Amino acid sequence: MEGLSEAINSRDILQHRSQTGRYPEFIETNMNSETFLQEILGMVNDFCRGLDDQPPAYSYIPLRTDEERIRVMKSRLFNELRAADLFGTWLKTTPEFEVKAAMAESAHEEMEHADLLSKRIRELGSDPFDYRPLPAQVAMFNAIEGLSDTCQRVAGFSLAGEAVATYLTQKSLQAESVPEWIKQPYRRITEDEEGHGSMPQVILKRYATTDERQEAARRAVAMRLVLFREYLSSLDRWAMGKDRW
Ligand SMILES: [Fe+2]
Ligand SMILES: [Fe+2]
């Protein structure tokens, strides 16, 4: 690796490769985390595609009454608040400076989202905070809260969770069956999410560079998707008045 920390250009890289038969370590590492990133993005994309045929209540698309829509909004308000909690809780145990900074910002942003949704619910004449979280929803957040490694947290929560949320929110913004009073706050929310959408990927590319960290993060994504599915099904039943949860 001598000399590579100074001027790195493509000639150096090719020379290194012809002499040693390998790319310099920093490139192999990045290729490795890039491949890993593509793999977990694939898991998340498959999950999203799987929701296309029957958009869940979470997307507001199948809902027919404002009562049902307010239920879903309250449930999603709880998610915003819980997300703020998680980011805040993780600050102290996140040593990587730029990740800590991003989490602090996210905690604030999630509170702004919560503010938007709670105001909207109140305007509709309902109490935003009388919501009792669904058991599957509580389980999902508690499980995520237990993730201890930065890569697990970023992959399982930020990358997997927010990607699914943004995917479904975009669908609702395009759907004719979703009224304007719902679309309004979500336009702002999606703008925020899209604004820093690539941050989890940058973090994972930088830090998910060992087999151990990748495997832990992969499992966190799988766990998140399993639990997200349960939450979505539960929300379908409860919001549309079919069951208690
Ligand atoms: Fe949010
Ligand atoms: Fe967010």
C-alpha cells in the first residue's frame, strides 16, 4: 500500500494491480461494501414490489372514510415520534462523528414530521395522542431499539424502514383515492426524506466493510422487513375495522 495514500490515480491503481494481482486494499474494500449495499437494497426493493398489488392501509390508498384515514395518520404519527426517540437514544452509543451528527438532525426532523401530522389530526377534530400502538408496532420499534452496531441501526432502521415508508408515501401522493388533506403534510415529509435519502448508503459503504458487520446489518434488514410486514398487516386489520390489531 506504499505510496497509495499520497497521489492516487488510475495509473497507480493499475500498476498496483499488475504488480500484485490485486486492486489496492481501499478499492477492494469499497467494492465489497458496494456489493453488500446492492444486496440489501435488493431485499428492500423486493419487499416494496411485493406491496404493489395490494397497497396497504399505511399508504392510505385502500381507505374509504376519514375515520379510517385518521387512524392510520395517528399510527404513523406514533412512528415519527418513536423514530425521534430512537435517533436520540442512539446518539450516546454512536462513536462515528458524521453518523452521530446525522442522527441528531434526524431526531429533530422526525419531531417536525410529528408536529405536521399532529396538527393535521387536530384540525380534523381528533386527538392525535389518544392512539394506542399496535402490538406489532411496539415489537418492531423495541426490536430495532435493541440493535447495537451503527451498521445494523443504519441498515435496519434508516435504510430499510425509511425506504419502504418513502416508497409507500410516494404511492399515496400519486393516488387519486387519497385526499389532499393527507397529501399536504406528506409532501413535506417526503421532501425531507428524499433530501437525505442517500445518507444511509454513504454510511454503510464507509463502515460495512467486514463480513461480521455486513452479516449483522443483513440480519437487521431481514428482521426489520419481517416486523414491518406484521405491522402493515396489523394496521390493515385495525384501521379498516376488521380486528382489534
Ligand atoms: Fe419522518
Ligand atoms: Fe425519517
